Amino acid sequence: MMTLAVGIEALQRTSSNLWVSVTVALGFVPFVVFSGYAGVLADRWSRSVVMTWSFATRVMCALGVAGGLWMGWPVPLLVVVTAVAAVLATPCYPALVAATPECVPDDQLPPANALVTGVVSAAWIAGPGVLGLVILAGYGPTVATFGSAALFAGAAWLAARVGLPRPVGAFGRSGAVSELFGGLQVVATQARVRRPMTVAVVDNFLYGYLVVAMVLLADRGLGGHQTVGWLNAGMSGGALAAMAVVNRLASQRRPAVVLFAVMAAFAVSSVLIGLPGALPLTVVFVAVAGAATLIIEVIAVTLLQRAAPRDVVARVFGVYDQLNIGAIAAGSMLAGPLTDRLGPGTAIVVVAIGSLAASTAVTWRMRGPERRPARHSMAGTSAAVPRPAAAGPRHAARRDQGGAVTR
């Protein structure tokens, strides 16, 4: 909401689409650049403390932006403060996902991940809508940004109440660079971590491509821009409807098989979106795609939480965040040039088939781990010891990045 408010202010003052693009881009680029180190912070310190400080510092940024909007600060300065807020947000996702196994029993990970993914999806959809209502009521971006500051303050208060302990092994560690490479090493050398993460990256790439490609498809083949609303509504509705089945699917004994099947459903529905057809049928296929992408994310996150050694889990999810935000950006950027070359429908079919082939190559040998390994050694091994009971209330939450539905 805050990023879009600054983008609207920039457009009103400069009448420049470039400034709007720069504002929104700088709200996401930090996650690609800094999430790896953010995972180091979330492995060094209590995850609830990391989240509390992330939200609290963003309260100051939001108040600064709101004051700047009120006093008429230059647009570049407003954009810089908004970008700083995005940098301060980067530790939240690794900390949130690493905290979830500390707050719920292992057999409750799938429903916990599904619940928080659904909440985040609803919040992501609601944010721009609330901003629109504030502007329609005549209050403008300044009031909306003060509202963002209030939301950050409430989140900081909630996170501070959880009181998770500092992770085991967080003391006496090596330098930040060595710790960062420890997370990268786990991703590169442990197949149980690498394979579900790769499927998630393919999923996000196809999702990022589809979000932009649907706009181009609507404009050139489905009757114009007025049909984009139907397509977006179909994807949102499918993602929310998936909440009814995602717990059961993510709890299957062979989650890797389910992951492949759902990824195949995502790719096939995307192919059908690209083929000529009536708008109602296309909306149905879009809804299936929206449901599939949410289910894939929940299953992949659950597999990673169980596969990653406890002392590097936040760093693993820092890498996960970097790769997935980058995949969404890459898919979105590819949509325009590929559509110009092949046409909107054919381009969607080609990308969907390529995504299916890539996910098939990854999942055909994948196995879901039965339990989480306890510790990681630099030699790539882990010791299987019982997990201690987590302290504090059983709160679970996560932050999801990216497009208009599940991220």
C-alpha cells in the first residue's frame, strides 16, 4: 500500500510512467539483492526479534514518507525512503518461514503454511483495494501511508509477543560471508533442498509470465482490456478456493508425486489458456492455474522446512526468496518480447510446455523427507537428533512476494 501510494504521488507530480515503474521496482529489487544476507540475520537472532525490528524500523520509514508527502519532499527522496523500507523488510520472509516449525508440530506444517499463505493472499489483494478506497474518499496517498505506519506498528507488537528463543548454534559463528555461503552450499549440495526449491522457482517463473501474458492476451485476443478484470478475478478465486484442498494434498505421504501432479496441472491449464477459446472457459483455466500455483508453493515450502537443517533454515529461505522474486521478474520481463515474436497464445503455450519439462526433470527422482535434519555441517551432512520443543505461543506466519494473487 505504501509503495503504490508513493507511485501515485510520483505520477501526479511528474506525469512520468518511468517514475512509477522505478518506485514499484525498488519495492521488490531489494528482495533479490539482500534476502540472502537477511537469512543470515534470521539464523543468528530470535526470529520474533528479527520480525519485530523489521516492522518497527518500517514504522519510522512509513512515518517519514507520510511526512514527506505532506511537506512536499522531492519525488526521488520519497522513492529512496520507500526503497529503504523494502530493504528493511527483507529479513521478514526467512524469519517467518523459519519460525513456523518452531511454533507448530511437524504434522501441522502443511495446514499452517496453507493458512498463512491464504491470509497473505487475501492481504495482498486487499492492500491496493484499501488504497483505492482511501483515495476515492478524498484523503490521498498521505493518509494511506499513515495507515501503513499503523499496520507496521501493529505487526511489530504482535511479533514481539511471540518471544521465540535464539536459534540453537547461533553463538560463536563465523563471519557473515561464510554464513551466507553456508546457506548457498546447502541449496547446491543437498538434493532434498534443491529439488523442491527448483520446482518453486519454475512455478514462480510461469506465474510471473502468466500475469503479464494474460493482459496481452486479453488485449489482443479476448476482447480488450475490460476482460483483464475477469482473468484476474479467476486467478484470485482459484487461489483462494485451493485453501479447501491444499491441507490434504500437502499432507500426502508422497508429496513429491503430488507436487509434480499439481505442477503439471498448472502447466496444462496454462497451455489451455493460450489456445483459442471463449472467455468463460479461459477464466476457468485461469482459476485452475491460480489454485495450482498456491498449492505448489505450500507443498514446496513444507518440503523445504522439513529438509533444511535447523541451523541454516532461514538462510535457505533467504536464497529461496531471492530466486523466486527473480523468477517472477524474469517471467514478467519475458512476456512482452516473446509475445511480440510469437503472439500471445503461442507464447503462453511454449512457456508452459517448457515449465512442465523443467519441473518433470526435477521431480521424477525427488523424495519427500520424513523428518527435519537437526544440524548442518560444512561437509554437507546432518545429525538426526530430536527437535526441542519451541518456546512461546504457537503463532505461524509468512511473507509471500510478487504478483497480484499469492505473492
